[in-house]
Amino acid sequence: MPVRSFVLDRATVEAVAPALEALRTELEVPGDFSAEALAEAESAAQNPPAHVLDATDVEFVTVDPPGARDLDQAVHLQRDGEGYLVQYAIADPASFVTPGGALDTELHERGMTFYGPDRRIGLHPDVIAEGAASLLPNEDRPACLWRIRLDARGEIVHAEVVRAQVRSRAQLTYEQVQQALEESTFGEVPEMLALLRDIGTLRQEREVERGGASLRIPEQEIARVDDHYELRYRDTLDVEEWNAQISLLTGIAAAGLMRRKRIGVFRTLPEADPRDVKRLRRAATGLGIDWDGDESYGAMLRRLDASVPAQAAFLDEATTLFRGAGYLTFDGDLPKESPHGAIAAEYAHVTAPLRRLVDRYGLEICLAASADEDVPAWVRDRLEPLPRVMARTGQRAAGYERECVNLVEAVLLAPRVGEAFEGVIVELNEAKDGEQAQRGTVVVAEPAVQATVTGTDLPLGEAITVTLAEADATTRRVAFRHP
């Protein structure tokens, strides 16, 4: 399920740092790597592979948040007749990790990178993730190079992936590219990134046709106003959505290669539960958001703006549609069609191997499929238990990120206990025998938070005024009451 991210200023980080450290201990979030694992990582970083295929003449660029160092992806786009050629270089950590070694063992314990408001706890040691394997600018790097040809509508015509040496020309931020596109002045931004808008938009249109729904998850920011802090949301930029479509495109292409090879690991997600869609419609009504009965939630989500508090609250609530994600492995016998509920297509994780363990396996399968070679034994031998590894580590990471959100919200709302807020009741629990008060879930528009609410005659789906009853950093609990 999508998870919100936080941006904190230095003072807020210092204020919540002890509580965040205690939270990491409580949830057994991974700590430092062992000396043995670090030694393997440092040795590999000092002796990086040099792949035979030289693609350093391709003018790749990376597009990421400011200050990012673990760069998984670099892109180059060009016209190809009436269609397009997408070249997508993906970091190649598999070339730095010895299967079954000390580092590999710890990677399977971690599963993925953990994100908190004060620090990132990486899947790989920094010497690999932010150094030798990262697609940093003006550095030759080993990579898995995808070449995906699209027709004029943005549909996949052909896809393959090979190992190659690449060199990124620039590390760009979303803001730089967005501004350049809006002002039609490219300067240091390669003109080919204008195609990011064109291809990204085409892929968004194809997604809506399939019945998919990419969710623009707002980033939650903490802003100091006079003598207090406020919770705000920043809407994602269009370029972030277009960039994400290149990643989704590659994941869809990867699923096709896996099916052709008759071995793979799909990312799966059930279609949204009709009860959740109904609950979301109640939230839309209560928050004053128009949602025509014939409009799919995918199309509706695309037109919302997270800089508007009520719409940010709705987008936050919409993440609950994306529940039950998992992985499906197969080797030999093909599964029946397994479309990802949000993407509305078969899909595999292959574009973030520095941050997600499963991507390393997916890339190796696709490399073998493209070369018509056998899948490496270490991939085949450890494929079947991989979903359990990712489920265990994913639950831990999601729990940590969720509790970080709860903690920061509790800290920042603590001075406002007793204040009234406008919100909408989106869910009610059945009252237990003998209970007079009802309990449910309220979405508050400003600040955009979701929390429990208790009261009598709670009006489901209606805009109401609730009072902040509790904001406890110790328990990481925020609760409202009505009336």
C-alpha cells in the first residue's frame, strides 16, 4: 500500500529524534551492517565489474528528489519513427553481491530500504548504494539497460534488457525538469526530456483505458508558523507522475518477459474492494469533492490537487484502496493472468534494486529471458520463498513508516488538544454490547490527518466538527470526539 513521506525541518527532527530512535528499537528496524557484510561490500566496490557492452555514448540523465544519492534509474528518450525508444538504465547491485555470502544474507533480512522522517536505513551499505552501484553523474557504472520500443500510442512493441556500461550526464531534480518544461527553456536540461511529458502522458492515457489508477501520494511537510508547527501537504509534480510511468512501463515489460520465460515473480494487488470504494465515495461527498457515478476512481484521482487541504485528505484516505499487495512466483507452470489491481496490467518490480531485494531477482530473470539463457541457479533456488521474505520485511518497513507518521502527527498536534476541526466520518465500527458511544474513523481536511473518533450519532459521510481529544507522543495516538 502507498505510504506518505515526511519532510521535517532541523528543529523538529531534533525534537522527535529520541522518540524515533526508541521506535526503531521497539520495531526491530535494522541497524548497522555486520563487519563481514561491510567487508564484502567494500571489496566489491573497489573492484566493480566492467560489462562488455559499452553504452556510455547514450546521454542518460537521472531525475530524483534533491540530494538523492542512491540513484537506481537513468533515462534516455528519443523518437523512433512514429513511435518512441525508451532506454532505461537500472543499477546492477547483483554484480556486487556474492549469492549466499554475508552481505547477501543480511540483504535478505532487510528486504528493502526503510524510510523515516529523520533518516534512511538502506537495503545496501552506502559504499554500494550511494557509491559504486549508484548511477551518479559523470561516472561509468555497470547497469541493466532496458530498451523498450513504443508505438505512436505508447503501447509496447518490443522490450529487452542487457548488461552494459553507462554514464549519466546529469543529476536533475523534479523541480528543475518541471520548470524547464513549463518555461520551454532547457539549458542544462536535455531537450529529450520534453519527450518525458509526451510519453508519460500517453502512458497515463493507456492506464486509464485499462482501468488503472496511479495515486498521487502527497508529501507531508512540517512548516513552522510563528510559534507553532503546521502539517501541510505538497502535491506531486506532473514530471514525477511522468517519470513514474517510465518505471511502470518497465515493470509491465518485465512481466511480459517473465511470462515468456515461464519463470518470474509478479507484483500482485487485488482489485479495490467495493466496500472501500463506497467508503471513499462517502469521504468525497463529505469533503466536497465531485465524483460522478460513472467516473472511475482512477480518472477522478488524476484530477485532484494535494495542495488543496480537502483533496489532500481525500488522497490520503484513497491509499486504503490499495490493500493486499503481494508477490506471485512461478517456475514452469504459468499462472493465470494476474493483473495488478492499481495498474490494471501484469507487473513486476525491477526498477529499484538498490532499495528493494526482489528487483534483483526480477532483473536476473529478465536478463536471461532477453539473452535466451538459463536463469542463474541462485535465482531459481531462492525464488519460491522470496514472497515470504518480502512480506515479512515489507510489513516491518510499512509498520515503521506508519508509526513515524503517527508519532510526528501526535507531537505536532499535542498543543492543539481541545481545538475544533472540520472533518468527515468515513467509517463506523459496530458498537459492542453495552456501549453508548460509537467509534469510527474521521478524515480531517486541515491539517490533513486521519484518526479515530468517538461520539454519539456519528453521521457517516457527512461534514462535521470534531474536537481533538488526544495527541500523545508516547502512545503515538491521535483521537477526536464528537460532539
